[in-house]
Amino acid sequence: MSEAKPISIAATGVSKEFRYRGSETLFRLLQRLIFGGAIRSKAFRALSDVDLAVAKGEVVGIVGNNGAGKTTLLKTLAGIYRPTTGEINIQGEVAFFAGLGVGMVGDLSLHDNLYLYGAICGLPRLKIEEVFDEVIEWAELGEFVEAPLRTLSTGMRGRFAFSIARHAEAENLFLDEAFTAGDAHFKDKCNRFFEQRRHGPQTILAATHSMDFVRQFCTKALWMDHGRQMAWGDVDEVLQEYKAANDRL
């Protein structure tokens, strides 16, 4: 009997509520000035009582329709948002990617952006120098090293960013639709990356609309709907429930 792996990501009763002020009309302004009172705020609950325990090295696919709370969950687990209620325990560092290439500068060359984005990914300068040639080769952009980033197509920029992000050394990797763009050739290369990571030490949480990705690479799945945790656990069972719910719509 194999020894149970330690828990890398734990969430207990995690909820997230956003508060915002309603629109301030001239009538409401005059009413407050005459009768007093404060501007009323409204609340929107983006997450409700999420419970997770993800073992070290697992690859978790987070599925759900638009507005399901996938991105909010990742940002809350990553510490970008503070949970309104509940507890989160993360073992090790987190690298969070929501939209590859965010932080790059269009007027800088690929050479300079590799160092810039590598730093954003948490790579030390010595590590960047070590993998520099491999990053460019994997992205198939050798002839564009000194070209301004803005001269590259969207697909080329995505390839470049992903090639750098592959080297993120954080124990926990959070991806928010970060690998869905690009042509079939790029997706094949991404698939090989995830196949290599499937049984590695890095814990991966990936929000995605690709059921094929979840089936092929994930060890567990989480279905979110309007901020609620609908199903969690076995990939086939979770995807069946998710598909059945969508078929009823």
C-alpha cells in the first residue's frame, strides 16, 4: 500500500464576498444631504463554502461555465484576494498565471522581455541565463530575439510566454485558461509539458473549459457553479455530473 502524499493545498469553508456601492444619482445625493445617511453598499458572494484538500503533485482541473467562480477561487487560494470566511493553507510558494504574458512590454525586445517575464515568474537571473536558449528554441522564435514584442503575432507571444512560464519553480502552479490559445502545434507542445508534469512534484490547479485536457492530464476535477462547489474528486464522475447539468439547460 503506497504512502499517502502530504496535502499541498487545503481550503476549509472558504467564501469570498465583494462589496460595492450602488450608483450615486443626483436624487440620492440630495436625499442624503437633506436627510443624512451613508451611501449603501451592496454585496456579491463570488464563492460559497469551498472545501478542498489537494495532495502534493496532483493536477486538478477546475471546470464550470463563465461566471462559475473559477478565477476568483484561484485568486483567493493564491492570496490575491483575502477570503471573507474560511481558512486556506498552502504549503510552498505559488506561481499564478492568468493570461500569459501579462507584464511584458511591447516596445522591448524578446531578449529583454525574457528577463522581465522570467522575474515575474519568480526565476532568478542566473536561472534565466541558464534556460535562455532553451526558452527561445522551444518557442521557435530564434530569428526574433532582438525584435520588439509588439511585432509578434498573438500566437507567437503566447508561445513565448508559456515557454518562460514552464520554468516556474514554485511548488504550486495556478493556471487560469493560460494554455488554451494558439494553434494545434502549440497545443501539442503544451500537452507534452503537462504529460511530463502529471506525476511530478509540482501541484497544479488549472481552470479550463477543455474537458479533453481534464480527462487527459488531471488526477482530480472540481466543478464550480455560481461560486458553489458542485462536485469534487474523481475526474470521470465530476465531468459526467457537469455534462449532465449542462445538457439539462
